[in-house]
Amino acid sequence: MRDYKQLESRLGYEFGNKQLIIEALTHKSYKKPYNNERLEFLGDAVLDLIVGEFLFKEFPDKDEGVLSKMRASIVNEGGFALLARKIGLGDYIFLSMAEENNDGRNKPSLLSNAFEAVIGAVYLEAGLEISRDIVEKLLKESYPKMDLDTLCKDYKTALQELTQATHGMTPDYNLLSSIGPDHKKEFEMAVVLNGEVIAKAKGRSKKQAQQKAAEIALQKLKKESK
């Protein structure tokens, strides 16, 4: 793991209270007296406001329905994981060895939560204006072409387009497991390409698990193609 000061440089913000950034980067698996869950809670609310305000200003001609769809496409696990990857956040998170070995640094859920916590920490120390500057900069860098079609393009569609171009085929999705009571089921899906499992993910619905698995597969294939 790199020195978190490099992360401050990427954010363009230096914390006065270093414990805040350390707490924001500490996953609960790391077994410290503190973790990033409270800051994650705060950051989630801050990000919802900042993204909503950003879209309101950027798209004065869009109605409430369109703006809501656009916000929902950013304010979610996949959207925040994208912003987290933009600053290489996974490299700085304090994780248990078990999570480390389980590729925790690349998990969309873990990246998303850590990003929310970091923004929560910035807000707590520096306020809304600095938080807004950081998030808006990342949004513009991550979505150079921002419109409804681009934002709402799901990971399954993106993966299908990529594999058709690179492999001449589309991936399949296999259900690996379904556990828990009916009101709280968890599904695990696998993305299969040319007979090989290239990604797995869990979700509260088959659709959610498929989207998460497709996102992981996309990242993997893009990385391999570099």
C-alpha cells in the first residue's frame, strides 16, 4: 500500500487532521477501534447533494425525470467505484489480509464505500465547497461526454460490445448460488466467456449480481488489453 499522502495529492486536498484520512481509508476488516463506515454514511449524503447540484447546473434544459435518472446512474456503487479508480483509491485502503487475498482492492462495493468515506472526511474538515470542487473535477474527468445515454449505459451492454469486438462473441451469465431467506436472498453470478469464468459477483438480485460481475469483467479485460 502506498503512502496516503499521494492520495491527498491526487485529491488536491491535504488533511489537517491526519486521523480523518486514516479512518476514511480503514476497512472494518482491518480490526482497528475505528473504521470508515460512519464517514461513509456522511459521504453518501454529501455526494447525493453535490451530484444533484452539479447535474442541475450542467443541464438547465433537462426536466426532473431525466435529472433523476442521470443522478441515479452516478450515485451508486458502480458510479462511485469509477470515481474511486480515477484516483487509484484501492491502493491506499487499509485491509485485512483475507480481504487483500480476496482482491478486495478491486471490489466495486469496497471502492465505493471508501470513496464515500473520503468525501465524508473532506466535508467534515473543509466543508461543502472544497468537497464540491473535488467531486466536480472527478466527474468531469470520468465522464468527458456526459449525457443520459452515456450515463445509463449498463455494464452488461458495455461488456457485450467489448467482447464482440475483441472475441467475436457475447458472454454468458451463470447462476452459481442463491442463499438466504426469500426476503434477504443473495445471488452469485459468473460471467463466462468462451467457456471460461472471467468474473464472479454477488448481489441482492440476479440482475444486480450480473451488473457487478460484468463491471469486474470489463475492468479485467481492459487491463489485459493494455
